[in-house]
Amino acid sequence: MSHADRIARIMIHLDDWQPAIWRRAEVPLTATLKALHDVIQAAMPFDDYHLFEFRADGKRYAIPDPEWDSLRDRTYSAKTTRLGALVDRGITQLAYTYDFGDDWRHTITIEAIADADPAVEYPHYIDGAGRAPPEDVGGIPGFELFLDAITNSKHEQHRELKRWHGRPFDPAHAAEDEIQTRIKKLARRRALGKAGFEKSRSQAR
């Protein structure tokens, strides 16, 4: 069976934080690592403001930058490397870092490989727990301060950080509705892309 008919069930886990913040989703094996990045951004959710990288099997995958990449630390393109190629090499775990300032490190675990369900549009969100940090909050130390302040009306920075964030923040609430909306948008975009590809291929025959 080709990669086109297979999906990976992945676990996205934010490192160095308790209680655990995690997400589970299903992603096609044909997805590039850039597409996997898009899924992670939608699932946490983050806003895709910053650079990212994956590391697996001693290799770095990102959007290559000729000015920064050296021969010593070669970067492989996340836009052309497909998840299925890593699975074929026996890789079951990837390290993912988003925003090299705040340095949000994640462990991406491939929990299972299965046949795609023809009735499901992929990527597909399954479940998760915990609210992901706001963008630009200042990494793990900043997130700790933010939570202390936002959940305590007597904290000296409560009003300032509440105004900075601009909307309610419940650390126990994973923002399921927003995640589902964003993942479904990715799935719809993929479905339209597949339909366009099939149409152009049939016209070329």
C-alpha cells in the first residue's frame, strides 16, 4: 500500500512543562515536514510567527537559509521531506522547536501507522490537554509568570498581562473549538489541492 493510503497517529508533547500539554492527531504519510509544522501550529495552537526546526536521526529539517546554514550543520528542507520517508527509515520520534527566542521544544511521537479512512479528511485532530503558551510570552519562565499573574487578581502584574493577552486564558482548557476549526481548514486546503491535482492530471491524459 502506498503512502497516499496511510496515515500516522502522532502525539505532540510540549517539553519541560507540567501538567502536561499535549495533542494527538492523524496526519497523512505524504505530508511534508512543513505540513506537519502547520498541523502542530494549528493544534497547540500557535500563530506561526516564528522560525521552526525538526531534528531526527541526527539531521536538521527546516526552511533552509543559505546565509546561516553551514556544511557542519546542513539543513534539509522541511518543504520537500515527507513524513513517510522518515517512517520508512524507522524513525518514531522527532524533536520540534518553534520560536528560537521563546524556545518551545516539543517531542513528536509517531504512535501508530494505519490505513486512511476514506470518510475522513486529513489532517484529523483527535484529542489533547492543557492550554498552549501565548505567543511571545517569554519561554518557560515567562509562561510561569504569566500563569501566576493571570490566575491571581491580586498579583501586581495581573491587569498588565491580562490586557497584554487581550482575551480569557484558562490553562486547563485546550481551546478545542479553535483547534478543530484550524485543523479542518488545513484538511479542506489539502482536499482542494488533491482535487486540483487530479483534475490537472486527467486533463493531461
